[in-house]
Amino acid sequence: METLPSNTTPDLFTVYDSNNVSNQVTEIKKEGARCSRDEEKTMDGNCNGRSRSNPIEFDEISRYFYVPITQAAKQMNIGLTVLKKRCRELGIKRWPHRKMKSLKSLIHNFQELGSSCGHSGDIRLIREIERLEEQKRLMEKLPEMQLTEDTKKLRQACFKANYKKRRMVAIA
């Protein structure tokens, strides 16, 4: 603790405590960075305005099923742990990103294989694509749903056909 020189007026400060001042400055900085109880902090420490009392609804979460869970958490401005906890509360045990991506690429590959073989207007091809798209819509509503055996076999057949096509191009 330091005392001020005697020539200063006693009504200003008689005792100067440098530790006390630095503690007050630190407390002011901490208070400025605090969020209210109902707000959450973002990654950079700022408050994002999302209220903790408003739980994330299934519809909001389902919009992000097409991206990895870490990216979804960032886009929703919530922590990964908070998102996972809310998913468990809603009955989503595993994040469905990979299944959704698989179905999306299967539809694309199936359309591509059908058009390359000249079957783009075939009724069976159109029905199969509609069935796959319906399964994709169902999976958005029920993320725990498993892919059907027919879909798994179709996925394997498309992978095999693409592999053979790449192999033929590499040989030629």
C-alpha cells in the first residue's frame, strides 16, 4: 500500500491501493462480458440473445440434419454439448447427417446412372426415385429410422456400377 505525498490535498485520496484498483478494473471487465441468466454466450464470448428458457424445438434442429453436428451447433449459435443434450431429450440418439447425405447422394447417383443408360424416362426409375425421396422426408421427421434393406441393396448396386465405370475409364 502506498501513501500519497503530503503536499496533496487530503480531501482527494489519502491512501492509494494499487491492488484494489486493479481488482476493480477486473471486476468491471467481467461484468461487461456477463450475459443475463436467460442468454447464452457465443464462441467469442458475446451474448447471442438466445434465451435458455426457450428450448430448441425439433423443427429447428431438423433443418440442420444435412450438416455435421459441430457445424449445426455453430450455425445455431449454441454449444455442441447443449445441442447433443437437447437431441437426447427429443429422442435423437445419433446425429443423422451421414444417413441423410447417403440418401441424397444415392438419389443423385441413381438419377445419373439412369440417364447415362438411357432409362431416364423409365417408370420404374421414377418410382424408385420417388420412394427414395419419400424415405428422405420420413428420415427428416424420424431421424432414428433405419434405411430399408431395399435401399441398402440399391446403394450397394449404385456403388458397384460407379466403381465399374471408373475402372473402365482408368483401363481405357
